[in-house]
Amino acid sequence: MDNLAQHVGEKIKFFRKENGWTQSVLAEKMSTSKQTISKYEKGIIKVNQDTIFKLADIFGVSIDSFFPSIIEEIATTSPIQSIYDQLTPPRQEKALTYLKKQLLEQKNENIVSENIISLDDYRESKTLPVIGVVTAGNGITQDDNLNMEKCFYTDEIPDDYDAIAYVVGNSMEPKIKNGDYLFIKNTPQVDYNTIGIFQVDGANYVKKLRQGYLESLNPECADIQLEESNDIRTIGEVVSIYREN
């Protein structure tokens, strides 16, 4: 558990009890849930800068009250402490104010960074079957289903699709990259200038349909010229691209 988050949590609990409030009362004042207050107090989740300012206002204390003393955090043998001791009181006050500001900015940067990382923990997900592999390259022959499952965030799943395929290759970069997942709407025909899944002589491709050829968006990769002798079949249109961060 993070020491700073635990320290801030203990301070929140101290000020709450000092005011004679339950977690429910504080939650109402904060426009949040009792569970969130409990997690704050236990140090399970960190309190961001805006929340600290709001808590300070509710409790009638300074934001410094939630953090360890700046003097406690400076080792007595450190050069900073040595210089601080040599300053006159007015200059000591200025130095202390500056150090507090720097410390708060550093702590807030860590809080924001960790909060951003943890947001995905609260997103709803769903496991879906991935039926095949398509190539953004030289073509992949696929006779059977891939028989693979993948967990997707529900807010990135399109409403209307029929199948999901996994991309191998880089010929459609930058729009479609190696390792992406494609949501496909099955259709025997797509319009020109549309990105779709095409089977040419048994190999599955993701390409943009042009008149007489399949275009690779990556200028370093060759297009696929379509000849009358080719066995060509349109599998579907790409309606959405899913990429893991």
C-alpha cells in the first residue's frame, strides 16, 4: 500500500471523526459514496488534487494538514537542511513555502499518473470469440476457425457487427496495425474506397478496395492486383478497429 495514500487516508479519518461525522455524512458533503470515503481512509485509492482541496475546505483546514511535515521529510544531515538552518527566519519562511509547493506538485503528479493508469480497472469488459486471422501483409490461408477468445472493453464494442478477426502484418499502417482486432460486418459486397476483408485464392486480407486492386495503406507495401484468374471473395466490411494500449 502506498505510504502517502495511507497517511492522507488517516488524516481524512482523523478530521472526519474530529467533526463527529460518519463516512456517510462526509460522502454526502463530497457528493460521492460511502465506499469511496472508506477506500480513501484505508489508502486503497489515492486522493487527487481537486479532492484534497475540497476536503480541506469541508474540514476547514489547510491542504498541508493532509501531508507529512516538510521538515520531517528532510534528513537532518542533508545539504538542504544545512542551508535552511543558516537562513534568517524570513528567508526560512520563503524557502519553506517554496519547498512545500514543490513537494505538493510532485505528489500531485504521482497521484494523477496512478489515477490515469487505474481508470481501466473500472471499465466494464466482455469476452468475445475471435474467429480468424487476417493479414495486412502477404496473405494467410485459413481453413478453420481460430478458436480464440479475447476480453474487450464494452464501450469500444460496436453495436452492429458479425465477427472479430486478428490482424497480422503492417501493410495497413498507420490506420490498422499488427496485433489489432477488427470488428467485421459480413457482406458479399463493399463499396470502392472501403476497408474490408477479402479472400484471394484462399488467403484472407484486410485491404482498401480500389477498382482492379486491393490497396495497402502503408506506402512501403505493395498493393494486390486483381486478375480474372483469381478466386476472389468479399467476406465483410471493417466497421471498427480495437487496439490495446
